[in-house]
Amino acid sequence: MTARKLAGPTGFWVGTSPTSRMFVEVPAPPPFPVGTGQKVSFAGHIEANHPGAIKQYALVGADADQLTQQGHQVDVYGNSLRRG
């Protein structure tokens, strides 16, 4: 998957476009800093957004709206985040 937009050191969006994407949360500290446009892979599960996620990741505008509308995010397992 391609990281489309970052939201702090432990959150980022992945997907095929700015409107076809999902929010991903990795455990802190992440094994490496994810960069916009970087290819990543991981194992995880989909869960409901946790209370305060929008504030925690300082999401505003379309980002906050999309996360709220989707109602869920990907929670990455442990150290499964990989480059490529």
C-alpha cells in the first residue's frame, strides 16, 4: 500500500487516492518513520475509531470528515509494519 498522507509519527492514510483511503494507526514508537508516497505493508485489524482520534492526530477539514464518516481505522499489529 502507499502512504498518502501523514498524521504524526504513528498515524497515516493509505490507499489509491485522496478519497479512496483508510486511516492506519501503528503502535508507538513505529519501527521507522513513514513518508508520504512510501510503499508499506503490515498486518492488522479494522476497529472502530477510538475516542479522541481526530484530536490526537490533529485531523482537520476533509481528513477529519473522512475519518468520522468511515467510522473505523486499521490498527497495525505490533512490529508488523514493513517498507515496501
